[in-house]
Amino acid sequence: EKRKQSTWDRRLAAIKKHLHIKYDIKPTNKQLDDLRTLRKFYNEDQYVHLKMMQGKEAEEKQQLLDDINELEVHINGFTKKDTRMKAIALVNLVTANRPSEMVRLKVKDFKLNERAVMVHMKKQGEVKYKRLTRDCVTAIKQYIQKYQLEPDDYFVCRVTRHQTVVRDEDGKTKQMTEIGYNKLVQTKLHIAPY
């Protein structure tokens, strides 16, 4: 039927699960060989276009930077520049970190003199240094200073609606959840965080 490979794989998984749960049927070795043969069709020149995955279109970078620079926060009837969200958004933009990587960053992971940040890439199971821009480093410094963050504090920490950092009994910042982080970015910038 010339279905996309992703569609074919999803349907295959659904059929296999249905047969296994409803009738306790598992594929035989012959059937598994037939499936491998079918999968190989997607590597042929005439079908390779069916493997293409299409993601969401990229945001206009300059427009996104303008939006980040205009971020504001409203506290007790006053409007101020949102230094926290600006720093978080710039780090996310420059490093292209996943939400899981962003919420695990600590202040000590930033090497601001070297314009770099150490990121634990959970999915790949490795640690990488990622470069930062000058604007990003400036925003991070302003954020750390304004919120008086310590080296062991989470970079993307929880704050109250009055922009006060939430700390536990030991005085350490509380880690923001990935869901909370996703909502924060979508609310402030109206884009997906990754």
C-alpha cells in the first residue's frame, strides 16, 4: 500500500499486541523472517521516501530572540523584565537541551568563564560540554545574582507566583518537573521547549 514506515510499524505493533493479548499468539520464526523482508523494502530506492520523518517547522530565530528579550513578569501590580525566564530560554535555545536535561542542570554545571555548560544527556547516557553565547552568559549571571543561587541549586528551580525561589528544609532549591518546565516555556513563549 506504500504506507509510511512509521505508520506500518505502528500498525504492526498494534496487531502483534492484539494477537498476543486476545489470543495469546506470538509470531513464529517464519513470520518474523517475513516481517524482516517487508521492512527491507523501505531501504530500496523507490520506497526510501516512505521512511522520511517530518517534524515541526523551526521557529524564526530572530523573532524568537526578540520574544525572549521582551519577556516580562507581573508581580504585585508591577511589570518587570523576567531575568529568570530569559536565562532559561536562552540556555534552551543555544544548547537545544531536552526538557529532562534542562530540569537537571545545576548552577555548578555552568562554566561561565569558558562560556560552556556541562549537560548530562540521559537518553545517550553521556555528559557533554555545550557552548554558550555571550548574551546567554550575561543573562545567566544576572539570573544567578538576582535570585542568589548557589552552586548546588537547580538552574531551572521552582518559584512562587511572586518569583521567590522555593527551597526545602536544607535551603536547597526544589527541582522543577519536566511537565512544569514544558508548561512554563509554552506559557511564556508559546512554543514547544524542545
